[in-house]
Amino acid sequence: MLAPVGDFAADIVSKNGDKLIYNEFKSWSSNLMGQSNMVDQMTGTLTQISNLDEMRFIFNANRWVPDAAKLKTALQGKSGLFDAIPDAKKLELFQTIDTQEIINILADDDVFSIIFKVQ
């Protein structure tokens, strides 16, 4: 199911019980994370969800697959990364509004393994 929500659209929105899961599919032949719109897609998804387990980036196992360190580098290279997310939403998701702290949370191995999947 395609799900436009305001200016935001995920590739597929699925349901897990009463929770919506926003899925983005990626199939890259090389490290395009910092040069793609993936970081912007992540920011858009963060404006819609109330818990990090509602967001998935699914990578093709036969192509390039990122790790937490590559995600952190890509996020740090994007100025104004979380400007589109209201502070109240940041606090709801992360208990902080500090951009570097949010990047550290997203690039944490445990959080990374929830958000990023390989199929």
C-alpha cells in the first residue's frame, strides 16, 4: 500500500497489529547512502512515527548493504538533518533534541539492527 502523508510517502506502509510500519526499499550497487535521498526519507519517516520500530530500510542482500558506521557518516554529512522534525516529536522519539545525540542513537548497533534489514 502506498501511503502519502502530507509531503511524505513511504515505498510501502504495512500493519503490524494496530501499528503502521513505514518501509523504504534500497538496492544500490555501491555506497550511495550519503549521496541519495535516503537521509531525507529517514527524516520524513521520523516525522510520522511514534517509535523507532515503526521504520524500516530494507536492502537487497545481493547489492551493497550499509553498516551502522556508514549510516552515522551519512547522517553527520547532512546539515540541518532534523530541522523538519518539531522538537516535541524529537523528544517523543529520542528523549533529546541534540542532533549529534540523535545520530548516535540511530547508529547504535541495537537500533540499527531494528531499522535496517537485509532481504
